[in-house]
Amino acid sequence: MVLSSLSQTLGHLTLPAQRRHLWQVFRYHLIIRPLGRVLQLWRDARVLSLEMVHMISRNRVLALSGIALGVLICVALISPLDQACLETLSVFRRQKGWVYHTAKALSHWGDFLGFNLLVLLGLFSMSLLLRSRFLRLVVVASILGATFTGGTANLCRVMLGRARPCAKVAPGFYGPSLQSQLHACPSGHTATAFGGSLPVAVAFPPAGVPLVMVAGGIAWSRMQNNAHHPTDIWLSILLATLYGIPLGLLARRMRRHRSLRLQKYAALKSSRPAQAEVIPIKA
């Protein structure tokens, strides 16, 4: 019926000018407008990425101190509890009750193409419905956080080669390896889940706090399924914090300049000291 109605409508357009007008309308809504939105997302991602690098570079002492403290906590406090924690979780795994099935479901849907994709589609749909530039910035920050954190986690676990708890090899670090059973540290699921959730939590807490809670459930499921140690989970969250907090803060700051283009944000911030003029007071 839809095709017949469309053919009848096109049949009434006998004049070439009418057909050209209809083609221009279709081209705008199906090609030009979607392409423009993609280009806007690319510009937003470029500016946010550069500003994130600059923010981490300016606060490199604080960032390095936080990483060192996190690694120290991991080695001194969490590492001795690795085996005991996994043994406690194995009780629920042997029972195969609702805890077991919940952990399986969270691990299945907790990867980048599951949890992160659903979050991005939901936030992007809200940004389109509300015509909110700020929500679009939050979407871009979430994409960048998940991408940077997940990429760093994948690089680290390939280089470290730590055996998974379920691997049929002795526990330890085996060096660079492409085998999945030696990709325990850090957790990729946890890295992408927290990397995509933390920028949203910092920039837009009403939506980000529930996402962080779901990300915590995904991290628990990886330990419950005997795929990662608690130290692997901790290091993944540490990586997500390194990228997620700066991205969330930048999205919040750029909200104040929503009337300007994102490309002007860096120029605006860098030109503030130069524009500050001392006005002499007349006696």
C-alpha cells in the first residue's frame, strides 16, 4: 500500500520542476542532513580528544601520582585477596542458580557492541529528540572514553600476557601473547563499560550514575565467570578513570559555550589572558 501511494504521488508530479523539488527534499533528508550530523560528531570528537590530551598533560603530575597510588593499592591490598575472592565466587558458580545466569547475561551483553552500543544509541536518540548539543557532547565523550580505555586495555593485556583464572596453565605473566587465555590483565569488558560510563556520570549524573552501577555489575560478572582476577578489574577501572574523568569535565565545561562552535572553545580559553585589559581609573 505504501508503494502504491508513493507511485500515485510520483505520478502526479508531471512537471520537471516538481520532480526536481522532490529529489532535493529526499537528498537533503537522506544524504545531506545525516552526513552533516556525522561531520558534527567528528568535529566534536576531534576537539574533545585534543583537549583531553592537553588536560592530562597539564595535570601530568596529578595523573601520574594517581596511577602510582592505584597500582600500589592493587599490589599491596588487592593482589593478596585474588585467590580468596575467586574461591568465594566459585560457590555460586557451582550452584548454577540465578547468580550464575545473571553473571552470564551481564558478560554476554557487557562488551563494546552490547552495553556501550545500547548506551550510545539511547543517548544519541535523546539528543536528537531534545535537540540538545550538550547530550551530543556526552555521547561523543562516552564513545571516546570507551575507545581509549578499551584500546589501552587491549594493548596492555597483549603485552603482559597474564593467564586467566580459568586457563589451563600455571598462574602468572607470560609476556606478549595473542592467546585469549593469556589476556586476563586488564579486563576488556570492564574497561569499555567504565570507560563509556564515567564520562556520562561526570557530565550528566542522572544518566551516568545508573550506567556506572551497570558497569560495576559487568565487572563483577567477569570475576564470577572466572575470567578475570580482582586486580584485573581494579586496573581496568583505573584506566577508565584516567580517560573518563577528563572527558566528562570537558563536556561539562563546553556546555557553558553551547552558543559557540566547539572549534572556538580552545581559542576562547587560550585568548582570555590576552583579552584581559587593565582599564585605568580616572582621578
